[in-house]
Amino acid sequence: MTGPASGSLPVLTSLDVHTSQAAQAPLDPRTARLLEVFQAPCSASDAAARLDLPLDRVLYRVQRLEQAGLLRHVDTLARPGRPIRRYQVAARAFFVPFAVTPYETLEAYLAEAEREVTAFVQRNVARTLEGTGRGWGLRVAPGADGHLHSKLAVSADEDWAMTPDGPALLSFVYPALRLDFADAKALQAELMAVFHRYAGKGGAAPYACGITLCPVAQPPAP
């Protein structure tokens, strides 16, 4: 086995990205999957097999990531014919300042990041509901807080309710929640604790889970 001098360097805990070329990679979901594979030393051919991608496409991305400083060549395995080059991430975590991204503001980044996720969630929620064979719509009625709310329903008589034999589906936004800071922090901790408890289950079916809790900006006083 032979390798370049850099192959003896340990993987960094973190690395700041300073160029726009390097910034594009970890922000691209397709490239992020490739970086996941190279958390441990791996060849391009093994990465292509694990991701079910053409080898030439993976080789191109590996070269770009190496040029950007996000991947590094760690060793070469000798074998009959062409030796096998193995690569690994340069760091376990990367920090990408907004100054080197195409996004002018934090809000612009969040809007772009959420667009694809929102479309994915909407598509799968719609397919799940349509699969029940019921005539879905929106029921607009006052809630317990006295405000009008629009909720999924199959009639004007009642909101859709979770039932033992219904789909495991929960999709709603409640903008009128009023909490003291201490209660908001407690809810934040409880939501994350519940998520982590189920995130390690490793069950048979994939599910998307979205959790949002944020302060609502108050309009300026007239």
C-alpha cells in the first residue's frame, strides 16, 4: 500500500470553506450523499456501487471535491492492473459562511432550502390522503382559541382526526401558540427528545418528519 504524504494527516474535526466552488458541494444534496460515503476511506468504484451511480459520474465529482479541498487522497491499494485510489473527507464537519454562497441573505437561503423539501412533503401527504379513497377538503371553523382555522377534513361537521386504522400522518402549522420563554424552551427540548427517541428505531418504512418552533415577529407599534 502506498499513499501521498497527506494520507498520514488525521481527519479534521471541522473545516471552514472559503471559496464559492467549495461552498457549492456540501449544499448540494447529491454531493452531500457522496461526502457521507467518504466518511471512511473509500474508492470511487465502491462509492458508485453503494450509491448506484455510474462510475464516471462519481469520478468527476470526486475530482471536483478533491480540488475544492473537501476530499483528500488517503492511500492507494496495490493490485494487478491499475491501483485503487481511496479518498476520505478532509473534515467531519464543514462551515460554509454565507459570504461564499450565492445567497444574499439568510432568508434567501432558507427559502431555497425549504422549496424542495416542501414540494417533497406536499407530494407525499397528498398521495397518502388520496390513497384513503375519501373526498378531502378544508374545514374552516373556530378553534378552541376562538380564531378561525383551516384544517383537513372530509366534511363540514368535524376536523380530520387520527384513528387507529388511519395513516400515520400529521401535517399542520399552528401560528397562534402563546408561550412564555421558559415554556417555549421546554417544548423545544421535549420535541427534540421525542424525535431522537424514534429516530433510532430503524423500522421498515421511511417517513418524513418536520418540526418547526419559532418566535413570531411582532409588527412595530404604530
